[in-house]
Amino acid sequence: MRGLAATARAGEAVIRFEARAYRVPTDAAEADGTLAWSSTTLVLVRAHGEPTGGGTPPVGIGWTYGPAATATVVTDLLAPAVADLDPDDVPAAWRAMCARLRNAGRPGIGGLALSAADCALWDLKARRLGVPLARLLGTARRQVPVYASGGFTSYDREQQHRQLAGWVREQGIPRVKIKIGESRGTAEARDLARMAAARSTIGDEAELFVDANGGYRRKQAIRIMRAAEALDVRWFEEPVSSDDLEGLGIVRDRVDADVAAGEYGYDLAYVHRMVPYVDCQQLDVTRCGGISEFLRAAAVAEAAGLDVSAHCAPHQHLAVAAAVPNLRHLEWFHDHVRIEAMFFAGAVTADGGSAPVNLTEPGTGLSFRDADAERFRVR
């Protein structure tokens, strides 16, 4: 493992990780086409760049959303792999962590742990240099366009209306997404009624996006979009399972809405396999391998002529979303927006349809409110 990079020299810093998990109840029942949930778990990683000669160490933060066991992967598997590396050598640390996950498996919680740790290391490096993370990565934009996301299948008509009206008329967000594919595609009539209700709420003021979370079969997905033709749906996310690449391509070629998928990608090879079958490649920095892999994956998509869309965890995405030239937008996901506003000082809003990028404070510009989060801690 240590052969991957030179160890820190005397007087330089070394890396230490700590990880904690926090489970937060949802503010209402939530469900999509294939899953229902009542809480969301955030796993926070702190990366300490501890000077070997003493002094006050800077601390970087990164996070993901997933099982609390992700924190154990960080402390038990990843931390020893980078313990003697220079915290400024993020690529060397990334390679060392990937190597440590070889037998444990990178997809799943291994990928979540890697992603959160990598994001924490990038934040640490920026703080050590005293620069905003967006400045360190470079910026293609200083405001990141967003689409508001929620509209759960568990919402009744009034809940959905209030949420969408708030996004469009109060916050001025011009793109909104609801969940469809209810009960694995067995509630088509309700899906269509909810889509029509969404269009009635937003009128011509916003674009309508839908997400089936893989709940439909191939021809079923095509029929649904044909039945909803008058609603001008612009974005059809995971019409079929993201594992059915051929099916994604078949649906893409037969509907007007842009077909998107990719949020479950844990490595670069996944993105390489998927890009021929979608109109927009989704990437999640908290799953795909952190900022290091997000940048590479965005380049793979651009080589195929595709934009990328950042999935969920909005504040963890802001700096890297600002850096990627072929970014289309960032998902301003209801659950995560709420949790990040609760837990992070420096969280921003997306009024007007875009979120500002930190260009003044070191790192992400965020600090974690331990006292506010402690009552939710589960690890």
C-alpha cells in the first residue's frame, strides 16, 4: 500500500480520519417507485492533516448518505491506508483507498466511504492552502443551476401542490421533479394523474421532470410518456432499471423527454458502459468515488457528447459542479437540502434557480454544527 506514494517527510502533515453517522427522520412519509423510507442517514468524515512537528491541524469535511456502517469502513479500512501519506497528495490517497477496498468491494458502502473520504481530503487540501475549494478545482461557473426534487409518491395531491408551488412561485426555481412508477409501475393511472396535477400547479412557469426509479418495464415506460405527451415532460429519469442499459436506450429513442440515469454508478467503468444509452449522465459525488472520480467521469461523458447532472447531496456537489464544463444542473433534493441546512453553517439557498458557489472562505466554506446534530447521532 505504501508503495503507491512517498510517505510524509519529517515536519510534514499526515492524514487521520474520523467518521460519524446521523439518522434524521423525514418531515413526512416518503416513497418513490421502488422504495419507501422514514429517515435519512448522513455519514460525515473528518480528514485531519496533522503536522508531524505539532501545531494546530486544519480539518476537512466530506459526507455521504447511506448506512451507518459506512463510517466503520472509513475508520477501519481506509484510515490505515492513508495514515502516512501527505494530505496534499490526494491522488495518491485515492489510489491507496481503492486498493484497500479491493477484497471488501468498491460498489455499495465501500464506494460511499471512499467518496466521503475523498471529498474530505479535497476540502482539507483547500483549507491547508487557505483557498476556496472551488478556486482549487477551478470554475466553469459561479452559480450552479438546480432543479428542485421531491414530489414523492407518498404525497397526496395537496402536499405535492404545496411543495411544487413553493419551489416555483416562492423560490423561482424553473425546473421541478416528481416521483412516478409508484408500486413498481402498478399504479399507472395515479402516476398520470399526479403528473397532470404537477403541470397544473406549475403551469408554464417551470419545466416538469419525472423519475420512475426503475419502476417500469420498457414498453410500459414508453406508453406512459405517450399518454403524458400533452404535459411536455422534459426529463425522464430511470424509466427502467439502470442495470438495463439496452432498455434505457430503447426508451430514449422512443420518447421526447431526455432519458437520464447513473446515480448508482460507483466507478468510472460504470459511466463508460452507460453513456451510449442515455441523453444525460447522472453522477453522484457521494457514491462515484468522490471529487477525484467525478471529474474523470464528467470527462468520459463529455467525450461521448453528453452533459452530466449532479445527483442529490447539493452542498457536497457545489464546488465540483462549478468546475465541470459539461454540467447541466444539480438536483436540489428535498431531504438533503433540509438536512444540510440543519447541520452545516454556511448552507445556501437556490432562489432564482441557481445556488452560489463559495469563492471566499477556505474549503467548502461550510462548518458542521456538532451540537445541533448530536441528538441524531447513531455512530
